[in-house]
Amino acid sequence: MYKEVNENDFIDEMRDSFSTEWASTLFDYLEWLDPNYNLDTAEIRGDYTEYKDLEEYNIDNYRGNPWNYIEKWELEHNNSILWINEDSFIVCY
């Protein structure tokens, strides 16, 4: 069964896990990738992670070990990134 959703529906579906800005950015991205995208909220929660800044990403991914921290250019080079604003971003796994 398929249900067509608009941006507001998508934001409402994702609100329990992610910020409004994140959901809006991701909606635009998914619609750009495939205008006929079939919404799978479980898949989205597994494939995309929101970070408020690079420090949060490093702590989450490198368990606070500063010897392993990466810089912004390394993040962009090694991952698919959707920038929400200057600091916040979404990593596509």
C-alpha cells in the first residue's frame, strides 16, 4: 500500500526522531533524487543521521577519542553530506 505525502506530511512522520530543518532538507533531497520515492521511515532512520556540528559527529563516531577526529574536508570527502546550515548536517550512510 502506498501513500503520497507532501513536505508537511513527511516532517510530521519524521518529527519524533529528527528536527524540522533536517526533515525539510531530506524531503527536498529525496524528491530531487526520485520524485516517485516510496516513503520508508525505518529505512530513512537507518540510512540518515543528523548532527548539530562536526564535534557531535566526532564524539558519536569516534567515542570521544580526539586522536581519531576528522576535519570538515575529510567528512565531505568520505561521506555523502547534506548541509542543513553552516554547522548542522546529515550523513547519508
